[in-house]
Amino acid sequence: MTEELVTLETAKLLKEKGFDWKCEHIIGCNKVITKYDLPQSMSCCTEIDGESVEFLCPTLYIAQKWLRENHSIHIAVDINQYGRWYYRLYDIKDYDFLSETEVDKIYKSYEEVLEAGIQEALKLI
């Protein structure tokens, strides 16, 4: 079993919001993912003319954990009686509800809805 990695879009949002945990993977603007034997930090990521062209590429779990530990945002993923996946975002400091899946959105898998929840959480920071 392999763990799912975030997409380029999510990797860019993570960098923008200060994600700096060491990762085994980086992703380039061409969407090519590179794996390293030793975890890499932000210093490994390439910039050209001050613009990033490579980004840290964590697993969905690591991105979810970073949001929980650094920004107190919990992403709850569930499935309804119609077989549709959805997420809800919570502030775990105040136990407040923050956001949830748009009513008309349909996600095909747990991983797809988790990534959508991560992206929405990053937009709230």
C-alpha cells in the first residue's frame, strides 16, 4: 500500500502558508514527483528568479496532521447514506465548526475529499 501525496496545487498552498516539515518527496511545476532517501526541507526546493519551481510534497496524512498541530484545524472525512464522500472542518481549540463540503460537490474517494478539505483549510489560514 502506498500513501497518497498531495497534488501540485496543494503543495503550492502549503508552501504559501508556511509548511516546512521535512518530506521524502518534492513536486515540480511540471508535476514530476521526486523521491529522496532522506527527508528534505524547504532548502531543497528550487527557485528561479525568486519564483519557486519545486515544492515539498507530503502525504495527505502529513498535511492533515500539520494543519491540526500548527493551525488547530481538524478535517473530518465521512461518507453519507448515498455513498457520497464529504468533509467537515473544525477548530479544535474552540470546538467550532468552520466549513464543509459544498452541497453539489461529489467526491469519488476518501483521498479526493481529504485533499479538498486540506485545500479549503489552507484557504482559511
